[in-house]
Amino acid sequence: MLREVWLFGGLAPSLLLYFLAAVVLFALVDPLLVRLDLYRLAWHAPLARFGLFLCLLSALVLST
């Protein structure tokens, strides 16, 4: 269940924390996929990157 989290003296939506965690995971996974040259298989590489980020974010949210 998504709740508000006390963060730096104020309330922040927990989705913000999931978003930041997804950014960190994406920053770790994306260079690996570039090094393996897997984005060449995608029709539109920026769209594939965005889809990967959304998959990571939704996996984090659904895991709680």
C-alpha cells in the first residue's frame, strides 16, 4: 500500500522513493545493455529505455 513517508522534515509520497530506486537500478542496468549492444535489437532505442525504466518502477511498486 502506498503511503506518505516522512523525508527531510516533510511528507513525501512513497512513489517518490520507488522512483529514485528505479533510477538507481536503471543507471546500473542501462550501461550493461549498451555494452552488450542489445539496444540495436529495438526499433526505437529511447522507447526501449523508457519501457525498461517503467518495468523497473512497476516491479518495485508491485513488490510491496
